Amino acid sequence: MQASKPRPEVVFSSDVANMDDWAKRTNIPLTTADALGATYARAHRWLQSLKLQLIREYRWTDMSPSDHRMLISLETSSIWRSSMDMPAGPKLKLQLPVHASSFFSPERRIQWQMVFHSDIFESVRKICPPINDILNLIQCLLTGLVTFIFEEHMPDAIYRTTRGLPPVSWINTNETLLVEVFGQSRYRALRKACNDTKTAFKLEIVPYH
């Protein structure tokens, strides 16, 4: 079997055991649900500023009717165009909850999969910096919840590489905002983890047989 180029895929998983595994890898304790919720709440102002940036600079609009459970609830036309220069696909919908606990609600799992597995995070993030910022921030806030998975089909097995944290360059660029959300100690731990390939990435080798 010929080796194929890895295709990055964004994967949402609310499996707490998976998040605990990432907490051990990064040496950043998972702490409690309340503590995670409090940290997520401190990130609200940053997320709101990214929302405004999407509206003002990238033509996103508020979804109607509004939902009080959502911190961000935006939509935009598909980035793909038809031969008649019309949107070639349904509108893209970006939602993030007010409370981090919503990510772990079984009733909302499919909703969050539809958000994070959509073209927003597959393609739009590559041309829209605020979307990339949102994804990177979520990876810092709730490490393991949203990951990048690359699969290489090699002659002997599938080599699956999972990236759970953003590039350290992004961490350095956003130091002031990250310290505001996490505090100096947690920020240093994040930067150390992101700077270590063996920590920020996980390799699994899956045999064909």
C-alpha cells in the first residue's frame, strides 16, 4: 500500500477520560468542573472581541432568533462559490456556549460536533484569523476537547498523530491575553507544553491487521 499524505481533521470529543489523558501528557491538571468553568468565563471577553472582529471584518452576522445559552451565535455564507458566483452550500453556523459545561452535555454532543466538524474549522480558519484564534483558545481552555488528527497510511500501519495544543508561536504572540485568562503560572505551563513536540502531539500506530 502506498503512503498517502496526511489530511488534517478537526475532531470534537467531550470524553473526560481523553481530556484527563491530555492533562497528564501536558502536566497541567484537569482540576474541577467549576474551576474549568471559571477559567472559560474569564475568556468570555476575549471570545466576544473575536466575535466582533468576525462581524466587522469578515461579514459574519448574528443568528436569529438569539439564544441566551450561547456566547457566540453567528452565521455566514459558504466560502465556496458556484459558477454563477453564488454560495455553493448552506450557511456556516458558529456557536459557542456561555457555560463550558454545555460542551459535556450528552444532549448537546451532536450540536458541538456539527460546529467543530464543519467547514468553519476545516477550511475557513485557514483564511480567517479570528476562527483560528477561537480554536487555539479552546485547545488551551479545554485541552483534548478539540484536536487535530493527521493520519498517514504507511505500508505497515496507520500512523495517527493528534495535536492537542496550539503552536507555541501563537502562545507567545498572545501572552498578555492568555495571562489575563489563566494567570502567570498556568501560562508558563501552557507555553512549556506547546513548546514540547512530545507533549503537544500524540502518536498512535494502528496496525492494518
